[in-house]
Amino acid sequence: MRKVIIAFLALAAVTAVHAARRATVSITVKNKPLQTITGFGAACCDGAMCPFGTDTKPVKLLYGDESEIGLNIMRMEISPNFEGDIRVPEWGNWDSPYDWNGSLPSAKIVKQRGGIVFGTPWSPPGEYKTNGTAQGGNADDQGNKKGKLREDCYDKFFPWLNMFLEWMHKKGVDVDAVSIQNEPDWWVSYSGCLYDPQDLVKLVKNHAYQLDRETYNGVRLISGESLGFTQNYTDPLMRDETCRGQIDIVAGHLYGHAPLDYMKKSAVLARKYDKEVWMTEHSVSDNIGERLPNWKEQLEFAEELNECIQAGGTGYIYWYMRAHWAFVSTGEAKYGDKNKTKNKLLPRAYVMSHFSKNVTGSTLLESSCSVSLKTNAAIETSAFIKGDSLIIMAINTQSSDRNFNIKLKDTPFKVTSGEMLISYGNEADELCQKVALTIGETLDEDDELVIDETENQLSVVLPAQSLCTYIFKLDSGNAAIKELTQADYTGPKTYYDLQGRRLDKPQGLCIERHADGTSRKVIF
């Protein structure tokens, strides 16, 4: 018996030494709310940017509370047509999926599950353009003629968007938002349309009033989605008072520019004027060849999500839903065993679920990390408040565990319990595992939580090469929740439901957003 006790004490001593030797990283959380997160999503397409048609399996796997992933925003193309269902007589009356009907079945599912759907034109109808075709014109067989919206057709553009809204409404889908243009700054050979920044100002200033927001349930207008989220496309729309009154969501992509660069700069004026900021298209590690992304690349994706939020984003919409570098498998065995069966969830979907399941509807809190925030930092963190939960997101790309201190001294938050959602690149089918945290006095195990009530500090273990979401329950009996909500605000207010859809007549539980960038939940 004495030998057993000695062995146990020796093991405990080794464990304590191991905990002491771990380097420490910390996050300091402030009681200052920033933007409310509307949600996360992807585009309804795969292959050659082809809509899913009647195949609704991807959205059923990915969207809504009943799914494992919890996406709530879907992007779809507004194809350059005047009618919703196109058939091609030259090809045996082929029912083309490249029309408004191509995304309709998926849009219905997303709406039924409480999600947001928005449409983006890659090009207006060809007859409205300077090159007479929906193609962008950047090819020899297209005459290398730049396709732009003709100025004498500016007054036709928003009525054309109304036609799309009307068709979708009659088919049972109320579209929540429409964009002006996909990548107006990128000259392409496929479907595309070029706009200079001042073209967009002129179009919005003089014609956006034609968007029929009254008939179509307060549909919101999204700015042109530039290739790299550049300020020269976003800021002119915000500086012009008339344009600012028409644009609800400032959007852009991340090609060539990381979130903490141009997106962060473009978000400054947008947030000043209480506009949402959505990253509406990007793909991560799509050039890796015939394999699935490795765990390092999955963590880089997680960091991009985190950096978009830290840049001021309220929505993140990935590119394809279904691709070997996306969320749902394509059925092509050449990319690996996990991809050989079509319509199965891929590891990247579970990475996304940390954010989409937990951060949607939350409010970002101001915080600072002992590791400086930069693109693809070794460790990244964020803090959120959601109801009676404090949510801490942490990404550790390093090869060793860390002691992770969560400093709440300058807040009224009092934590009573916690759990951890962890993904660390194992080969288990369940790539987002839930672990209850056990309150203890030392960090001897990975599932322990130490609460220092004197300093109001939490300590947990942040495992190596992991994505962790820590969810802490707050004592609702103190001022933690009450102090976070602002006093009655006297400035301009806008209201949204919990799915992020703007409400003209708020009722029930809503999100109230203020022109100074703050927000709160209110009940009518």
C-alpha cells in the first residue's frame, strides 16, 4: 500500500511540474461591447460555380439549429436573366441550373430553418451592358472589350433586381438582401461587369431608391463586393449622404488582402454609420492539389474567421459549400477517403461550427491578448457575450500546450461553470468535441478550470495545435448581464431579428443597433 501512495504522489508531482512548465498566454476582457455578429454561411454552388438545383443535401447538412454546423447565411447568384427558369432549345431543351431557379430549392430550406438568403449579380443582363453580353469581355474571342453597365440603363438596374425579388417571392422565398455587383473591380472572361467607384456612387445615389423595399419586406442593399475589400470602393458610398442612406451592408472579398488589412480599414466608416460589414467570398487552401486540407491549413481558416471578426465584420460567407477545400464532400476519391462519398461533412465544416454554432447572435467584447494580433499569429483569441454566457475563442497553432489565463478583473462577470469545445486535428468522425470543465485548484488535467475569485481570473489549458471554444456560464444574480446593456440610447436606432434580418416594425426579442456601433437585445 505504501508503494502505491508513493507512486501516486510522484505522479501528482510530475503533473504539477508539467503544468508549471507550460508557457502562459492570457486574454484581458473588457466590459465594452463592440459589434453584434449576424452569422456565417457559404455560396450555393460547386464545380463550375453551378447552383445545386434540386440537390438540397448540402444545405440540410450545414444550415439551422438542427444541423451540426449551424450556418445561417446563404449567398446565391442573381443570374443575368429576365425570367427564373431557363431552358436551352439548342441543347435539347436542357433545363439550365444557371438561372434563378437553380438556387431556389436550397434557399427554401435555409429560409425554413430561419436563415438569411441574399443574391449577388455577377452581371446584369447583357443588353444593359457596353459589350452586349453577360461576359466580362477579358478574352480574345470576346474582343477584349470591357463590359460595363451602360449609363442609359442605370434606371433599369434596380427594377431588374425587383424582378428577381418578385419571382423568388412568388416561389416562396423572401430574399433578405441583394448586392449591387460581384467584384466590380475585376475584369474577367466569365460573367462579370466592371464599375469604377464613382460609377457605383452615381448608380446608388440616383437610382437605388427604385429598389422596392416596401413590397419586398424591407430587403437590404449590399455594396459592390470588391475583390480585396478595398476602401476606394467602400468609402465613397459611406461619405455620400444619399448613398449612405441606401446601403445597409458594406461587403467585400479577401483575395490578395488579409482581413486585418483592407477589410479592417473599410470597416471604419461602415461601423461609424451603423452599417453591417460582411466578408462575402473567400476560399482558403483551394490550391493544394489532390488532397484535403491538413490541420495547419484548417487552423489558418479558423484564424481567418477570427480576424474577420476582429476587423469589424458582422458576417462571414465562405465561397463554395461543396468542394474538397470546403464543407461538404464532392464524391471524388482522388482527394482522399473523407471525400470519396458525396455529401458528407468534411473537417472544415466542424471548424466553422465553432463560430457558426456559438458566435452567431453574440456581441464581440473588446479584449487584448498577450500575443499581439496579426495575420496568422501563433495564438489568437476573442471574447463574446451571448445571453448568460461568456464565450472565449482561442486558436493555438503552436506545437505545445499553454496555460491560458482569462482576465476579467475590469468586468462584472462572475463565472459559475464552463465547458470546452475542442478540435485538434485528430481523425475522429466527431471533430468538434464537447468537454465539461471541472473546477479545481491546479491545472493538472486538460479539462480543469481554476477560478481565482480575488483577481476574477480563469485559468484553463489551451492544447497544442487546437481550436477551442470555452463557454462559461455567468452568475445572472449579479450585474454581469445588466451592466453590459446600454442605458436608453437617444441617437438613431435600427432593429434586427436574431437571424440578422432588418425589422421595420420590431416585435418580440430583437437586436437594437446604435449609430455609435453599440448594440443590445431588447423586447417589445
